[in-house]
Amino acid sequence: MKKIVCRCEDITEEDIIKAIDEGYTDLEELRKKLRIGMGPCQGRVCIQLVIRIIEDYTGKKLSKVSYPNPRPPIIPVSLGTLASDKHEKKG
């Protein structure tokens, strides 16, 4: 049975362990490789689980990790615009 760690990006514990075996043993490296913590929750759900997997699997203790900064859109987009079927013509 697969253990989903990051629901936003559909990353399993097996994916994380495989990446660790490939040499990605740092949280930031794993984030860049697997996109952990880059989904809508911005890591609030999965980062602590990933840290525990890294510590258990490598034997290294990670220092206290702060959550990543949320990355909102540069220009806010309304839900109506996202849901619209109409394409805006640029001209």
C-alpha cells in the first residue's frame, strides 16, 4: 500500500526514499526534485513528515525547519476569470 506524504503533488514515501537513495538527502534538494511543499498547502501538511522520513532513513537530525514562504500570484486573478470559457483577445 502506498503512503502518500505530499497530497498536493501526489508524492509517496517510496518516492522520497528513492530520491534519498539517489543522493538527495537535504530537504531543499528534495523540494526541488519532487516539488514537495510547492502545492496549494505550501508544505504545511507534508514538510514535517518529510523531515521525519529523512531523519529516520539517513540517521541525520535536521535542525528546526521553517515553513516555506507562500508564493501567491504576482497579479491576483479572480475566480470568475479562471472559470471563464472566454478567451481574452490581445491586440
